Amino acid sequence: MNKLAAAARGEIPAELVIHNARIANVLTQSYELADVAIQSGKIAGIANHYEGEKNFDASGRVLIPSFIDGHIHIEDTFMTPPNFAKIAALHGTGSVFADPHEISNALGIAGLEFMFRASLGLPINIFYGAPSCVPASEFETPYEELDINAIKSMFDRNLVNHLGEMMNFPAIISGDSDSWAKVLLAGKLPVTGHAPGVSGKSLNAYISAGISSDHECTDLNEAREKLSRGMYIMIREGSSFRDLKTLLPLIHDNPLNASRCMIVSDDITARDLLANGHMDYKLRIMLREGLNPFIALRMITLTPAEYFRVYELGLIAPGYNADFVLLGESELDENFSVKEVWKSGRLIVRDNDVFDMNDTEHLAPVIKTQIKNVPSQEDIQVSYSGHEGELINVIGITEGTTITKTLQVTPKVHEGFVVPDTENDIAKIVVLERHRDTGQFSAGFVRGLGIKRGAIGSSVAHDAHNFVVAGSDDESIITALKALAEMGGGLVITEGKNIIASFALPIGGLMCYLPPERIACDLTSMETQAETHGVKIPHPFMVLSFLCLSVIPELRITDQGYIDITNGGRQNIFVR
């Protein structure tokens, strides 16, 4: 006998019945007071007077689908998938679509395999995308290149269910055969995008490859253009980069756009997850901004489920997975609270506690790379051989966005070398290749960090994740590089020959096994210490990490030198 159908008809008691629930329906934009019958992990039916083997009285409280995050890099939380899943589940998240290109840059395909294994048996669903750009561009040096054969293997082994963000937009626009082949390999599966500032005919070329979404919109007009050309808009609300309030008029002006827009995290810290929440936090923002609750809810439930073609998620309806959240209230408003959470009909969260956790600590790959070729202070000096008045190119940080500017400034010169100019907020920045121990490095300058003394450094350096250090003097920079090499990766603050503070990230230089509360505490401590060295920008280590991402305009720095992806690639320090 088909028990699902029998339970739906009410002929047999369902395994579980949620009685007297006020069900939020994002299709009808209304509530329905009814019972929800669950059988074999699925919603069998919604009606009055169902009988269950087990019963739960919702007492008229609101029942909503579990939240879905359509784009996140779990590695950027510094947490392993199990620790991330615990926090996400507590806040009502049922599924995330994660792009593992961070760990794949740092550890190759073994990194993706680790993430996949570590995500089995968790209280949330973690769906991975095949990292399409390892390296992100030809100007970055990862652990190993993941070519089309590697990506095909990921699909064949069912490690992934979509193609991760295609960051090398210039290659797609120019018709590069290798980049196009990766997109075409995905077939009818979703291909997520990354096209900051791309517009007009170039945007047409990018979309024509089959890339169907973008999370890099920071401007309303940009988002409207991409939406009008058929793209799904992933509205980012992370830790350093927050676009939700800017782009929310897309929905205010036309609520129908909610079917083509979703809210995502992209990059978020453990500290922000603990302090603010996950998708529930983003929902509260939308409700505070006056968005219709059902419209807001759709963008973090049904829309991402439909985009990724996981049609059993995102709705409370017959045949859908029994993944839902019971609120503490009878109305969905900005003061809502997550009280109980079910996954496939199993109660996994109650009284702020999570059940059904697995332990995957033993699955960690061997990761500590032995780095011996660290440059000397003399090596990283920048000789000034130009004539008087010659300018240098400097990376200009734009606070609150991933976009940087190319600044042309008069250098500070001492004894024939260009040196940091702390009075004008110009620090030296050095990137050292760490995966193959080649000793390859580059040096440049950056404005906007505020460093007055010492240096800050990290092995989190998007996307190839080599070592990056910015500082006020060469000695502090070299001390930081040596400390990172000794740790095998992490965050560090130095002054002269002294290591002032450090935070080890032993899993690929990106993650650790510390509990989320400890990670949040240590990250706060590192940032507080950085402030005493003059660093004034919020989330300085995350901002530092993005200065190495070659596929975002304008000026960036990798182990291969200054890069401007929209201006021909490699750039000189000196303005010619």
C-alpha cells in the first residue's frame, strides 16, 4: 500500500501531524488554519482532522517553509559544515546552496570531497556547486587547476547539483572556448553568475552562454538591467557587503519580481551568524522595510528552490519535503522568533537546541603546506627609478563594497625606495604564493585600511588564497609572512619582529574545528587588536582578503602582480 497516498486520504494515521497550524502560503499570500500530515519525510496533506501516530499542537502559531540560502561560501565562516549547520538550523535555515571554490582553490578536488563528506547527515541540506573558476582567472595561482575534466567528474559523482559562479566574465564575454565548455557541460542544470558592473552588449554575451543569475549587483539600475535580460538576481546581504536595502526597491516597485529575486549571504562570519542570525535576520530586515511578509518569505524559500530546480523544497504543500519552521507567534512580522524546526518530518530544533548532529572531524584532509620560500625585507623593497613627479598606482578600497578603485598618487620615497605613507593612509601590500612553495610574490600599495603601525596578514585571500599581508613597514610584513608560513594559514598581526596576535586556520588555511562562539570571540579579538594599530575599516581581514580577487574591478593584487581584469590584466606599479 502507498502509505503516503493513504495518509493523504486520511485512511491511515500519518507518522506525524502538526495540528492547528497557521500555514503561510507564499502562493496565495494568505494564512490557512489546518493540520499538516507528514509521512515518509513528505507532506502528505493539509486539511482538518488528520490523525497521527505522533501529534504536535501548533496552537495557531505560524508555520513557514524552512529558509533557503541560495549562495554562500561556508569556508568564509571559518567553520566546518557541521558547525555551520548547527547555527543555520537554529535560525530556521533548512537548505543552502554553497559554492566551495574557496577550499577547492586551497586544496583542489580533495577540498570539495572533504566538504561533501562533512555535509552528510546534518540537520540542514547542503547542495554544492561545481567550482567553475579554479583559478578565478589566469592571474591567480591556486593549489591545482580544476579543468573541465575535473568538473565533469564532480557531476558524474553527484558531488554537485549546479555550476558555481562563473567569475571569469571577461573570458565568457570574449568567447573563450574553455570557459564556455564548462558552462555547456552543466547542460540544463543552473549556472550561477558573477558579473560586477557588466552591462549592455557585454551583458548579453555573458548571459548568452546560459548563465542565469548574479549576486554582484550593488546598484539598482544594474540589477534592473540584469533582471530585464532574464537573470535571477541574488541580493547579497553578508558581513562586509550589504546590498539588500539598496536593491529592495526592485521588489517594492514590482512585487512580481519576487519570483526572480532571492536573498543570499555570499560571505558571512560566524560572529554575525551568532549575533544576528542567518536568513531569519535578512527576513527581519525586509519586514522592517515594509515589504509584504509573504513576498519577503518567497524570496528565501520558494524562489531559490525553483531556481535550483529542487522542486521538493520551499513550500508547505502535498508532496514537498516536510522541512518547515514553527514560529513563536501567530503573525509573521519583524519580531518573529524561530521556535521549532523540522527536517524531513523530524524535529531537529526545539528550545534553542539542535538534534541529529554528526561528527566529521576525522574527515579532515592533510592540509598544512610547508612554506620555506619566504622573501626577505630586501626582496620586497620597491625601487624608485622614475623621474621626479612620477606617480604610482594604488589600490583604493571602497568601504562597504567589493569594488576597488585605481588611484594614482605621488609616492613617498626614502633612500631610493617607495615606502608606505601612513600619513596619507597608504600601506604596502604583499602577496606570496603558498600552495606550491615557489616563492613567487608581488608587492604593491593600498589606501583605505588605516594602518598606522605594524602589519595584518591572512591566508584567506580570495580566491586562490595565497598569503596576503598589508603593513606600515617591511619588517612587520616579513614577520607576518613567516608567521603565516609557520601556522600553515590563519590570521596574524605583527609589529616589527613581534607577533602581536594570531588565529590559526588549519583546514586549508580557511577553516578550523573551534566552536562558533570561540571563532567569533577570536575574530573580534583580532579585529580589536588591529584597531590599536590604526586599522579603521570594519571587517578588516575580510576586506584584505578581497583585495586579491582578480575578477572584480578595478585594481587588485595577486602573487603575479597588480591586476585589473577590465583593463587588460597585469598593471605596473608606476604610471607610465
